[in-house]
Amino acid sequence: MDQTSSNILRLFDAVLNVLNRHHGENGATEALEYLKAARHNYEQRDIDRMVVSLVLALQQTLRLRLEVAQEIQDVIREFTNLRSENAAKMIKMAQEYEARGGRLLSQSEVLEEVSRRRGSPE
């Protein structure tokens, strides 16, 4: 499993933990079950069912108390802030590399390199 997948699973788990702590509250139980299904579908790479489960979970979160919704927002904000920080670091590294005379790879070159490193046939 790659780092992105494990980060996304940790996000699912963090939101599931919030919902589990508030199990029994209006909307929390239903959202918890739909989000469990979404996580499972993500692991199975069943994106269509994952999206349906996420939409159903989101619908239930509209019923949550404001404090519970805020906890979920905090978890999501932490996840997105980390992603933004990592993206900013990558952009800075690319700019520094380019400033030193390095040539940035095209998207097709990046995909070829990833494929080569993973041992995939071209």
C-alpha cells in the first residue's frame, strides 16, 4: 500500500473515531455505518460504491450536533493542512532544483519512471 492510501485510511479512521465517540446521537450511527462502508470500498478500490457511501454518510452528518460536526471538520482541516504543507514543500524543492539548472520531468517521463521503478512492463 502506498503512502497516499495509508494517509487516506488514517483520515477515514480519524473521522470514524469521532463518530464512534458520539455513537447513538442523531445521525452519528448512520454516518458511522456509511463511512465504514466507504472505507471498505476504498480499500477494495471500488470507487463507485465508495462515493455513494460517502454521499450517504455526508447526508447523515447534516443531522449531527454542531459540536460533533466541528470535530469532524477539525480532523479534515488537519488532513488538508498537512497535504497543503507537503505540496508546498514539493513545489519549493522543484523550484530549487530548476534554479540549480535541473530539468523537471514531463508528466509522461514521471509516469515512465514510476513504472520502471515498480518493475512494470512498458
